[in-house]
Amino acid sequence: MARLPGIIIVFLCAFSILDLSNGVQQLRFDKTKGEFRILQVADMHYAEGRKTACEDVLPEQFAHCSDLNTTFFIERMIRAEKPDLVVFTGDNIYGADTTDPVASMDAAFGPAVSSNIPWAAVLGNHDQESTLSREVHGIEGSDFGNESVLNLYFLDSGDYSTVPSIPGYGWIKPSQQFWFQQTSMKLQKKLKAPGLAYFHIPLPEYASFDSSNFTGVKQEGISSASVNSGFFTTLVEAGDVKAVFTGHDHINDFCGELTGIHLCYAGGFGYHAYGKAGWSRRARVVVVSLEKKSNGSWGTVKSINTYKRLDDENLTVIDNQVLFKTPSGNVTIWKFQSSVSVWRIQTLRLGEGIAEYRFH
């Protein structure tokens, strides 16, 4: 496949990037459904394709399992979800097991590139800092066609601490937090749109949850930095970010709310990454929906939902959650009945009945 300059820059500079090489100049909501769909891919650990064996799979899977299983999973997810944006949240390749890191990065991102879907990647490599924000515009021709109705923040959470007296993983630095504060304030002056943040290493606040107050599973410790840089407080003070999405801890996939912000893991995606035999690799999907106004036009964001899909025969959907909803209006809840493999849609008036549905 052709190697895109954007991919090479990502690898060499450890930059967060958004690839718009397919000619798309703006990210926009679907004008028919009023939705914007994001596919999060965490921890691929891609190496050398067919030659790279899988980790932590069942004995009967091992002989025929390789990096290509990761590729096939991405391709299936893209066909099933038809996302408007694919976000890779770090550990995209496993450098120790590849002789050509650029070729590995090309292969890892290849399904997104070949699908002509815009994609973003944040990397945990080296000690360089980088940040990126994107604005998602409303429907062309609507009252908000030239406004950002959803803001996406991508940050590099680093690799390992560069301070000799502080052991462990890196963290989001003061300069990045200052960038976030300035960017958030600037965007909110235009329109108080909700925001979502993506990076690799979870914040220390992820340790605030237990099984009573999150959806999903926690099967390993929270591998955050050994110091708290205060970025969660910065997010709370800014007020626009409604959810944070990370990877890093492959067999955690939970999502819980703390002080008005949901902290969510994606769960491990890649087959060359450590996992848990018999526990399916998975991906997280976010669906942002616009309000349908009385005159038939689209307004601002009405709700933000998330769920996960498993890499099994049916790409099973689990753990549907509402992350954000406006004070009034309707919220659409996606219900999946695995026994008959069909979707049912239930629209609820906020304040009446349930506001969250879990798949069992």
C-alpha cells in the first residue's frame, strides 16, 4: 500500500495527527440521521503482519492467529459501524518486535486509510508533547452548519517519566494543560459545545471506581502516572469535556462518571498485545446525536452514547451507556437482541423512565 507522509510524520515526531488526505476539509454530522460516529481502536501493538504471533488467545486459536487478525477486526468494524472518524489511542505498533516501524505503522493504519475515512492517532512514544483539537461542524444548510457543535481533543500522554526522582509512566504536562485551557475557552466563546478527549495513559482518577459505579469490567490495576498532574481538575474547570477515552490497560474496558465526566477504557483491540484468553478483543464506539428541531432542521448535540463491540462471530454489542444528554428532549437508546440479531430503537423522553440501558 502507499505510504502517506502523515503516517511517517506521526512515527518520527510522535505527533497527534488527523489525516484528511482523502480531501475532506471538515468533519460533519450525517445529514440524514444527524449522527457522528467515532470508532476507538486501542493498543493494537502491530508488528510484522502474518509473521507476528498472537498473545493470550485460546490454544486452538494460536496456530492461525497473527497481526492479520487485528487487521481483519478493524475492517469488520469499519464495515459494521461506518464510522465518521477512527481514533487510534496509542500503542499502535510494538516497536521491539518490528524491523521496519514505518511499514508496521502503515499496516496498522491501513484499513482506515484505504476506507477513505478520516482518522486520528495519538502515540505514547518518546517524551515529546503534542496536542490537537478538531471541530465537528453541524449539518450544511442548518442553523449550525458553520459552527462547531462537537469538539474533539487529542493529547499525547507521553511514555515514561523523564524526571529521575519520579518513577513510572508519563503524564500530561503543564504546557499541554495550558494549551487545552486556552483552546477550550476559545471554542466555548463561539458555542458551548460538548467535548470529548482522547489519549493513551489513563488518569489517576480512573482508580476512583469499583464495580458498583461503572459499566464494564476492571481486571487489572490502573497503570497511570505515579504523580497526579491535575489534568482531571483542569477538565472539570473547563466544563466542556463530557468524556475521556484511553487505552493502555488492555483488560479493563469500564466506563464510569466522576464529577460530571465519564472516564472510559476501550479495552484491548490488538492480537499481538497482552490480553486474556477467552476474553474477546474489543472496540469502543461513540455515537453523538443532534437534536431534531420542530421545523425539521438539525440543532446542537442532543446526546452522546457509547457501547463496545466484541471480535466474535456477530460483533456482539455490549454495555450501552448514555454519556451526555441535554436537559430536555429525547434520547435514542440502541438495544441489541443477540438471539435474533436485530436492532430495536427506543426513544425516551428525558426524565421519564430509564436513561441507561446495559446489554446482558
